[in-house]
Amino acid sequence: MMAHKWYAIQTHSGSELTVKKALEKLAEEMGNDRIAEVLVPTEDLIEIKKSKKVIVERPLYPAYAFAKIDLDTALWHRIQSMPKVGRFIGESKKPTPLAEKDINLILEKVNNRSAAKPKVSFDEGEMVRINEGPFANFNGIVEDFDMTAGILKLNVSIFGRNTPVEISYTQVERVI
């Protein structure tokens, strides 16, 4: 009888998907069902590259992979010795399975993936310069940032009068 449990495996930064593929390959080589599932939860972020919106996939939990494994000492040491694997997360240097509520929260994030959101964030009172549209070359002060819609509410001084403006975050740049 197999006792599969979820474990968190610390990986080298940026190597989450490499470790996932290596674990899946190990499961295939072993030919048994000891490694049932490997998971690297990701989210979509909107980045601006060369003035174009690009959606990039990034890990939700950087430097971690999650695996549902029937773990024994031999398999534990074999996984730990794999390239780019740091260690299993656990108490007193032994792998500790994740609590049911913790893995359910992670699985819920995977299954109910949210829409892509901007990589950047803006703080209230921050100064930005508008670089596109009818208010190009004006400076404004951030009053609000709606991350889900990607809309900034700015207070822009036009001819000495403060004017509220709503604009896409892609049309501004930070003033340093």
C-alpha cells in the first residue's frame, strides 16, 4: 500500500521547472507510482518589452516545487542529490509532509488561476511621467492603482490646475 504525501522541495532560484522535469523523468525511469504528481504553481504577469505588452509565466512560489510522493529514505536521498535541488522542507532535517490545508490552498490557486496582472505596482503619492496619449510629457501624482484593471488614477497639473486623469499603467514611467 502506497502512502503518497505532498512535500515541498526547495530548488535553486529559477530552476523550478527544471527540477519538475527531472522529477517526472525519475518517475518514468523508476516505472512505479512512487512519484504520483509534481507541481510548480505559476501565475501570468504582464510585462512591457520594447513598448509591447508581453505575458510571462512566473512561479507563484519562487525556488519551490511540490511533489506527491510515497517517500522512503532511498528515494529521499536520490531526489536530494539531483542537480538544482536544495532540500526537502521539514523539521529536524527530515522531510515533513505538507498539511492538508496548505496543499489545498496551493491546489486551489493552480485550479482557479487568476487573469494576468501587471508586474509593476505603484504607490499612492508616487510621481510618474505620462509618455503616451493626449497627456504625453505631463507629470502626475498617483492617487490610486487598480491592479486588476491596470488603471492608474493620477492628479495631473495642467495650466496650474489639478486635473484627475485615469490612464493605463503602460502609458507611464516612474520619475526618478
